[in-house]
Amino acid sequence: MKLFQKFWVSIVCVTTAVLLLVFLVYAYLLYNTQMDNQYGVLEQQSATISNMIDSGTPWKNFVESTERLCNLQGTSVVLFDRARPENSFIVYTSAAVQSEVEARPELYELQAASGTPLTLRVRSQLGKNTHLLLYGRNMPDGRYLLVISRTATLMNVIFGQSRTLVMLILLSIIPTTLLSYLLAGAILRPIQDIDAASRQIATGNFDVHIEAGGSDELASLASSINAMSAQLKKSDSFKNEIISNVSHNLKTPIAAILTYAELLADNDDLPREQRQAFVGIIAARARTLEEMVKSLILLSKIQTGSEPVQLDLVDLEALCRQVADAHAGIAGRRGVSIETRAQEGLRRVCSDREKLATVVGNLLSNAVAHCDPGGQVEISLRPAGGGVAVSVADDGEGIHPDDLPLIWERFYKSPHSRAGKDSGSGLGMHIVKSIFELLGCPYGIESTLGEGTCVSFTVPDGGEAACREAEG
């Protein structure tokens, strides 16, 4: 059975159960109310008859008045006298209940023993069962007055009102069923939309959107699925972008490796110097591929959250000098100098040493690549609050104003750069940005076309306690 049918049937069943409970409670309260009212009638009638007896009303008048009162109230009266001979206790009996109480002195005994109103089922001399409501009163002269009412009349009233309520309940089930059908549809429609959207997402269609009206849990779920769909679409686009860019970036080094490898294989008589040059080109292209693969792996780990932050006390000045020394060879071949300047008062910061080295290395590589021969790259460090501010500046070609907002994007290569689209993987600055965000480092970039570029960031300090806690 579909969820809609289950939900609809559940609503109908619950509604019917509630209506049945309402009917039972109503019937119970109605019965008790009617019984209490009838007890009040019997009590009042017994007081009236007792007053007639106490006032010395002639017997004939007493009988007429009693019968008239009984006919008016739908009751009967029995007067007992224990002083009379056995089997003749009954002094007076109304004709209405004579067949039930004639020669039934035990009724007096039962009521006298109880002391409270009673409801009894008795069998008349005609063989019929009937229910009697008894109310007794002791008379001043020692006699006992028993006022009796048949419950049949009372039950007819109760059954009549209950029958009306049952008819109303049965009639209300029809609109209730219709309303529950509409309600089930209104409640389950968002769930059906969510189910349909989930199936579309499962098939790879991420261009789905669920209308998330309202502020309830279903609207929140729809918003979450919309966000998930958007993120999956973004990830799918990223995957396609990676495949496209990686295939493009791999094409040039692989082609160079294959070309020079074939030249080496087909020409055994090449001069030694030329062979070494070809081998050097192959090695350089292989290193390019290696760096690209490492960058892709690192970026994937950072974006999926699988790259942990390894906290350690880091001397940023020493780290920057080590990275600068590692790039000195490449910079020297391009005729570019690297200088590191550090203000006094620098303190060690609690951060990830390896990731900071990656940041400084990528910034230095970019700065050196975009400097002319004779250019200079400067790394500056200064205290900043509880951390250290670092800037990497060059006097190279600078960044075109149109490219500056896009410099942090994946695989972005400026069409205005002299280095050209085939230089680098286009991932360096995006990896730098991802590490900044991972480590919580504020960052920024300033550039003037033809004058140079400066990338600055601040490494906050978590304190030695944080490093000790991470190590523990």
C-alpha cells in the first residue's frame, strides 16, 4: 500500500476512534446526569408524600394525591409497615408497579440495608425483567416509604439522544474522509516532490529544485535537498572541469616526453650533449606532471576534509628562509633574487608547518615566474596581534585588473600574462586560498599592472597550549 493510502487510512481511523471516544464519554456523562436528575425527582417526591402523611391527610385524599403525583412524575410508591403481620408489610402500592413489588418485602429490606438509592433488576409476576430505581425514606411513625421509578423511560431518553449523536457521527465520517483525503494529499505532496527530486538526483540529474514553502521540517528538508543538489551540481561541474583542464595540461608535457623519448630511441648517434638536453627536458616535463598530480591530490584532500591540520609550533621566519633557499636555484636561472626580511619580536605560532610551507612555496613560484630577469621577490614578516603577518611581493608584470577577482579560481590562467596559458597547472593560487581558509588565515592581494604584485596573509596563533593538546 502506498504511503498516501496508509496516511489517509490512518487519519480516517484516528478520527473515527476519536469520535467513538467522544460518543462513549458523552453517553457516560449523559447516563450519570439523567440518573442524578431522576434521583432528585424521587427524593423530592418522597419528601412531598412524607409531608402529606405527617400532616394527617385523609387516606382517600392521600391515595388520590399520590397517584396523581406518580402519574405526573412517571413514578410509583410503596409504603411498608414492619409492625403489621408477616407477609402483609405493604400498606400501599401504586398500581404501576404492583406486579413487580406485590409480596416483595425484600425490596424494603434491600433499600433499608443499603441506605442509598439502588438500581435493581427484578422479575415481575408476569415473568418480565425490568429495572427499578429505588429511593427510600424512613417515616416518623416507623413506617418506610419507597419511591420507585422504572429505568426504561430514562433509558429511552438516553438512547434517543445517543442515537442522534451516533447519526451525527456517522454523517460526519463522510466529510471527515474527504477532508482527510485532501489533508493527506497536502501533507504528502512535499514528500512526493522530495522523493521525485531524490530519484532525479540518483540518476545524475542535478538540475532539480523543490519549492520549499513555509518553515516546517518538510520545508527545511526540501531546502537541504536543494542545497545538496546545488553542491552535487557544483561537484559534478568541478569534476568535468578537472577532467577537461587536466587532460589539457597533461597533453603538452606528455607530448614532449613522448617526442624526446622517441628521438632518443630512434637516434643512437646523437651527440652526448644533445642526449643530455633531451633527458633534461623529459625529466622537467615529468616533474611538471608530478607536481600537477600532487596538487590535485592535495586539493582533493582539502576540499573533502580528509586532509588533517597538523598543529605544531612554527618559526615562520625560519620556514620562509628554508622555502626561499629551495627556490633560489630556479630564481637564479631566471635572474631573479629572493630576499627575506623579518622584524624583531616575531613569535612562534601554533599552525600547520607543511601547509604553510606549501603556501609560501606556491607564492614564491608564481612571483619568480612573473618577474623579468633582474627582478626581485621580497618576503616580509612582522608581528600582528597574537600572530605573524607575511607578505610576498614582486616587481614583475603585475596582474591585469580584469584578472584580479579570478586569480583564486581553479585552473585559472590569465590570458594577459606573458607566461601564457601553458605555464603551470592553474591550481597554485586556489590551493593557497584553500589552505588559508583551512587554517583560518586572513588574506588579500594587491597588484598594479607593470609594477608588481603583493600577496599578504596573517597566521593566527592558537598558543602553545593548543599545540600541546593536539600532540596529546
